[in-house]
Amino acid sequence: MDARATYEAGRQARLLEGSALEGRARLIGGLRLLVAFAVIAAVAGIVWGGFSGATWYGIGLLVAAFVALVVAHAKVHASKERALAARRFHERGLDRLDGKWTQFASKGEGLLRDGHLFADDLDIFGRASLFQLLDATETRLGATRLAELVSREGDEPGDLVRARQAAVKDLTGRSAFRERLSAVGATLGDDRPDPLPFLAWAEGAGGIGGLPGLPVVAKLLPFATMGLFLFAHDFGKSRLFALVPLVLQLVLLASVRGRVSQITSAVSAREHGFARYGEMLAALEAETFTAPLLEGLRAKLRASGADATREMERLSRVLGFLDARNNEVFRLFIAPVLMWDYNCALALESWRARAGKHVRPWLEALAEVEALASLAGFAFDRPDHAFPELVEAPQLVAEGLAHPLITAGKRVANDVRIPGPGYALIVTGSNMSGKSTLLRAIGTACVLARAGAPVCAKRLVIGGGVRVATSMRVRDSLEEGTSRFYAELKKLKLVLACAREAPTLFLLDEILHGTNSRERLIGARAILKELLAKGGLGAVSTHDLALGELEQEVAGSVRNVHLEEQVEGDVMTFDYLLRDGVVQSSNALRLMRIVGLDVV
């Protein structure tokens, strides 16, 4: 099945599943209401209708049935939420295929830092960005890890990049796994809850406090209260005797209420949905992968000495019990009798002592898989994109390279060859001919390749360990009192510093265009020569045709290429195709006349 057919079939299947679960939820909800009315009616019958004492046994069974229905309703509701989330997974896939991904909420805007070597220039974060296109994560840690993969500035070992690439290839064909991971994660909430408070609790010091022996007493007193209430009449005693242990329970609960409330609010299933992490970990642990990196991450869930899935299931169960108190009848009449909150807090503290220190490695492994699954979704949607061939020597040789953020029907592909260190393309061309887009396509391909993802090309050979550094989108700063020219100099300084440290793919757009043509040419020649001398490789766009003379001056290190416009009468068009040599035409005056500026 291709991507569109898979998403269409998945959306329809989850729509039917959600409808069936909605009907089941309504049925259980109605039964729960009937049982609640039956309990109230039975109590009223005893108080005012003269019902026999045996009625209390029936009330006990009805209460047990009510609790069971509450739990069953919660499970059905959770299943319905997952079916809805799974449907959204397929709908988002269709939106990506239809070019509607720019409407997705996740843009990674808060992840961009000032002074980054390439993120702003290559549209890594923000609206209509690479991150917005790729991001299919559901957890905050997963989104952060994906952002790290597509914005890493330093070099990485080729073996690690190859391992990620193999993992992405493995996940590409696992649509069902990616759907399950996304559907379960989506129920965490649209705001991607921050796991740090939960981790702080899990890794912190434990203890509820209170009187010695209180945990044992808390387990016995509810039995004493219910036993006296149910059976006191059989022994000729008043059921009012049940008030004695009940009052004692309330006093004991009051003595630890603050600490219990602190524990339960830190991990409340209703507020934070931390139990869903367990379901995501279970999905990961249940899958058998072929990629060594993924198998290593899966093994990490048990390598700590605690079973992640089992422990998170236990946490989920405790949180499910805790969540029952959200029902008003249960919270007001049943929970105090059972010392429910206190016993749930005890269970949480026991879980923390046993598994708390292992939670962070589990969530880090999950975040890595989520990030790789996002890249795999990108690969699944775009089977025409090629996985790069990774080699040791720094280079970038592409066939049919285009920009992945441009829709398939509009993007134009070109062959690009930067064969090794100390080599650069000088790109000349008329305005609007596509020079900046070409540079961004080169940089984005390098970013995707380093992350382990496919690139928008028929074929790409790229050297490992190559950093990316750019100077393209330069802005002045009124607050800092910085001109555009000075801001560009600061960016160029960062590019040069990067090239002095390691092999660097540099991309410079309209280099030094903020000063006069004479000084611009002198400065551009000097900067480019130093970059080449330091082993840098890349591309420079310019309107200074004289910069093309470097092709003869440093023969074998510079190649002139250009893009141009086509003019028929008064109509000007662009084909965005890369050609050899320096451009021979200019369109600045023509564009001025088109927009209505009167020039001679």
C-alpha cells in the first residue's frame, strides 16, 4: 500500500471503531446511573420503607458493581480516546500529503536559540519549517530530541548516523507501530505535559509521614468500618458502632492530608496522564525490530534492572484507582470509608521506591524512538526521496536535488556537485531565479542526512563529520544598535570559526551585499579564499559577476554556475534550472518597471 491508501484505510477503520466504543460507553454509563439510583433507593427503603437488614448485603453488592462499572467505563473511554487519536494520526498523514502541514500547531518556535549556525537560515523551526513538517512526536521529550537531531551543530561519527538511518528505514515500514505509538501518546494531551515535575517526584525522597504503623491501620480500619456496618445487627448491636472506626479514619486522614494531596496531585492521571507513558513503553517493548539501534533502545527498558512495562502498568493501575475519586458519589461517600486517597498514596510511594530512579532512562529511550519515528513517517510519505550514501571524505554530490518544503508539483530538481574539501560553487543569477532556494536545498539535505532521514533527491553522496554553517538571512537590530552589514559580519565570523575547527559546509547568500561593490568584492574574495584554504566546502550566491573570476584564479577549487530568467515579450518566467558558467543577463531594471517604478 502507498501512503495515501494506508492513511485512507486507517482513518475509516478507526472511525468505525470509535463509533462502536462510543455506543459501549453510553451503555455502561447508563448502567452505572441505574446502579447509583438503586443504591439510593435501597438506603431510602431501609430508612423509610422498613426494608430488612439483609438489604445491606444487596447494597454492598451494588456498591461493588458500581465500582466495577466505573473502572470499565474508564477503560472504554480510554479505548475511545485512542481510536480518535489513531484517526487523527491518519488524518495528519493525509494533510501532509496534501500540503496542509503548515497548519500544524507544532512549529518548534521555542527551540531556536540566537547565534545558531544554520537553524534560522534553513527554516529549521517556525512556521512552514522543516520541524513542522517532520514532527509527529506526542511527548515533550520526543519533540526536544527531534529538534536536537535536525539542529545539531557539531559533527557526529558516521557510524552513529548510519545506525539512525537503519533505524529510520526499519520504522518506515512499521505503520501500525507508529500509529499505536502516536495514538497512545496523543492521549497525554494537546499541551504535551512537561514530565519534569513527574521525574522530580520519581527521583526524589519518599515518605508520607504520620503515626508509626499507620499504613497497617489504614488497611484494617476500612474492613472494621464496613464489617460493623454490615454485620452489627446480626449480633444484636446498633450499626452506629461503625461510626467509631469511621471517625478514627477521618482523624487519621486529616493528619496526613497535606502530604497525601502533594503526592496525588504530582502524578494525577486526570491532570497529567503519566500512565500513558507506560502504554507507549509497552508498545515499544512489544515490537521486535531489525535495526540494532532500536533493539538497543528496547533492551534499555529492562537493562536497568526494573521492567519498564510491568512497572508502568502498576503505576497505571494505581492511577486508575486514584482517578475513580473524580466521580462525585465515589469521592464523597465511598473514598473516605476506604481511606482511598491514603492507600493510593502508599501505593505510589512504594512504586517510587522500587522504580522511580529508572524512569528517566525509560523516557529518554522513548523520546529517541519517537524522534526516529517522525523521520520514518517523512520517509513513508515520500518514497521518491533517497537515503544518502554516507562516505568518510567530506563531500556533497547530489542528483536531482530539490527543497523538501516545496510541494512536489512546484519544486525543481538540480544536480549539485561539491566533490571535496576546498571546493565551492559560485552561484550567480538574476533576482528571483532561485539562488537562495538552491542554497537552502543543499543545507537542508545535509541536515536531514545527518539526522538519518531521506533527502529530497534521487541520489546523494555525503561525507560524514561535515558541519553546516550559513550566512543567509541577516537582520539588523535596533535594540542592539546593529546594522545589517555588521550583523552579517558577525555571522561570517561564526562560519569562519567553524571552518577553522572542522570540515564545514558553508552556504553564503548575497555575501557582503550591505556595502559598496568595490569593498564587497575584495571582502568576498578574501573570505572565500580563507574558507577554501581551511578545507571548507560549499556554495556562495552573489550578484558580483567579477567574483566568478576566482574559477580561473584558483583553478580546480571553484566552479561557476548560474540560474536565469526567460523573457518573451513583456513576460518574464523562471525555470530554476542550474547551468554552468556566470549568468549573462540581469533583470533588476525590468523588475522595477514591472512594479511601476519609472526608470530610464
